[in-house]
Amino acid sequence: MSKTRILIIYTGGTIGMAPQDPAIPGSPLVPKSLEELKAYAPILSQDNRYGIEYGEESFEKPVDSSCLEPGDWRRMAAIVERNYDAYDGFVVLHGTDTMSYTSSALAFMFDNLDKPVVITGSQLPISEPRTDAPWNLNNAIHVAAYKAVGLPRIPEVVIVFADKIVRGCRATKVSTTDLTGFTSPNSPPLGTIGEHIKIRTDLLKPRPSAGQKFRVDHDLSESVTNISLYPGIKASHIKSILGLGGVDAIVMRTFGAGNAPNNETFLEVIDDVINKGKKTILNITQCNQGMVEMGLYEASSGLLERGVISGMDMTPEAALTKLMWTLGTKLGEQVNTQMQVNQRGEQSESLFDLRYGECGNRLEPQEVFKKLLSPDRRFDVEQFSKGVVRLSNLGFVGCEPGESIKLRVFMNMPNAKFDLPDDHPNCVAERIVAWNRDPLNLSMICDDGKMRSCIGTNDIVLTVVVREGVRFWFKGLYLALFAKAPY
Ligand code: ASP
């Protein structure tokens, strides 16, 4: 049987650090060479008991990971690319501070990855008598050298740290001191490490098929930044940050399920940035866990209407690096669609966001609205989980103030009439509203069973109708289709 070959890629980080001045134990930690690190890692000797063959590559000058830049992710990616065929797995030794940025970036940069790329480091230097480094290193090697030790293959970028194996683009550093420094807050770990290493094969990304060759996207846009909202944040501050030259996209860390101040000054700035400045704003939550659901609260509807897109339940690290990758590659031509669709297992659901636009206005209200749009080709009805119809700035003409008006939304039935039976299978949403002359914003969760049966083909026609004699207008009609991300 051929030997398992593992490439160790050393970039720096605490794992390989020692006090700057050996004579002064408390002097600042600085990265040492791979040679020095190896002196403390018997598993890396070529006569190890697993018969693993090692190759090694090291950054010429190993660094604290806080000093890494996208150029360094490209260097790591290039090392994997150059050595891809010659090795069965890769172990990247890395500082913990920005490990989850690197693991996210590499996850996006690698297409059709079929071998484990395992990133690890430690909270304490390997040279210290009390250290977590050998444990992490040994486990990382086990996961990368899966064949030699009888583990399943993980064809993904992962972080192996302490007691867990987490998907690279789901990982986040949660403690500066705990030995269990990483979690994947919105998805279960891909494996656990205890007396045994247990891998959840049901959660793994499927292996690429025979024709899908491994390739690397080296182009990352660096015109991406992020901001975090706080109570009282000034629109003028946001304007100067978001208006910065050289910035094409912004990750905006909002409150709760994607909420932000809904005053006009704030929303105007957002509108200018997106619609005049042609920039992308991606909404992710400041909470450690959970999903952005724009439109759930009035305080996020304004963002949705101005064209902010959803980062779903991505970590900040995944959100930023996914934007860099999307804008750096040809996917950037459709940044809004691409960012909301799961690409590498970085989010639990994909969002296919159809914006049907406006219908008439106060002076020219309409009797009916119908329009056809098609979701991105990756929308898979099998994975469909929820549909939400939203209408913004809705108004009526031809009814009494205070009158209750029923509004019905039909799917894929262009000539739908208001008086079709109540349980008509194509009527996916309806709502009775009291009209008091103030424009309304409506959010309707679609009937799940009806949606599934009439969504059918890829074209989705929505028809909106109200009772005879009443006419209506609205500023925006949105259909949000959520589909489970298959891995
Ligand atoms: N500052 C170090 C680094 O990220 C911290 C660590 O490795 O734990 O490189």
C-alpha cells in the first residue's frame, strides 16, 4: 500500500512561538522557525509510527496571524495548488487570531477540493511544558492523514482545534484563553475529538465528481470593508465610512435578526451608497448565533427596500471573505444573487430574492399586478423551505377609510381573479388589511403546501388582486424563496 503523504505548511502563530529573549521568559512571544517547532513534535519525524511521509513548506518569515493579509492567503493557496497532486492532505500551522479568516478565505478560493486542508494552531507555544499544541497538531495530522489512520476523508478546509473539527467557513474564534478556542456557532461541528475522533460524514460536503478538477481562485477583491452599528450611530459617520473611495462592498453588522435604525436620514445614506454609489451592503447580525431575516421587523424592511442583501447566518469572517472572493471573480457580476446563495457550506440556507418592483402610484392605481421573474438556476424546489411575500408602501383607491380589504397573491396563474375560491391552490398568500390612508408594509408567509405544488417551473409569475372596484399601488413587491443548503 502506498504511503500517506502530508504537506505541513507553517505560517507562524503561537504554536511555533517562544519568548523573544530566551533569557527573559516573560519577553514578548515571537514566531520561531519550523525547524525549532519540529524539535517539540515527535509526530513530525519521518519515522513516525503511522508511516506518514511528510513534506514541508514554511513562510520565509513566519508571522503572528494578526499580521496576515489577503496576499498571504494567496500564498497558502498557491502552496496547496502547487503540491495538490503530490499529497493526500495538508496541515496548515497558523496563529489562532485570524485563523477563521484564513479558513474562510481558503474555503472560497478552493473549488472542487477533494482532499483535507486542515488548519490548526494552539493557545500555548509548543515549546512550553504546559501546552495544547501537540494535541492539536496530532489530531490535525490524523484528520489530514485519514487513510493511514482509518478515518473518513474530509474534502474540505477545516479547523481542528481542541475537541472539535469545524468547517473552515463556519468557524469563529470565541476565546482568547480557553483551549477550546473555536466553534461554528450556526452549524454542528463536522467532528468531535475525544478518546476517538468521530467524523459526521452526513454533514460533509460531497466529493467532487470525476470531471470536476481542483482549481484555485487567486483573485480576491480588497475593496471590501465592514462596519458595526451601535445605538446612536450617526448617519454622517456611516456616510463617511461607506462613501470611502476604493470600497465596493460593505459587511454591515446589524442588531438582532438584521435590524437597524429606520429613520430617514440613516436610510437615505444607505440608499445613496447602494443606488447612487453602486456598492453592495451585506447584512449580518452582531449576535453570536442566528440568522438575518430582513422584513421580519419594520426596522429591517427599510434596508431590504433599499437593496441591502442578506448575509443569512454567515460568520463575519465568512461574510467578508465571501465578498472578497465574489467580487474578485466573475461571480461579482451578479454579486447580489451569488452572495445570498450557499457556495461552500457557509450558510444554512440560500436565499433567492425576487424583486418584482412597483405597481402604479397614488395617482395611477392599478386593478391588477402581474409579472414574471425567474430565480437563479440553483434554486431547487426539493430544498425549498419557506416563501415570504412582502409589499411595501401599499395603498388603495375606491374604498372607504377604515374598510377591511382583502389582498390576494397568486403564483403561476397570470389571469387569476379575485373571486376564485378561498382555498384555490395557486393563491399562495392573502391578507385582510384595514385601509386608513397611510401606506402599508405587508409581510406574508406563503402557504407552504400550495407553494410547493405551484412553484413548478423556474419562472414565477405573481399576480396581485383585490375586490372589484378597488385599485391599488405599491412601491415594491418582493418574493423571498428560502432553500435549505444541502451541506
Ligand atoms: N497572536 C497569535 C497569532 O494569531 C495568537 C495565537 O496563535 O494563538 O498568531
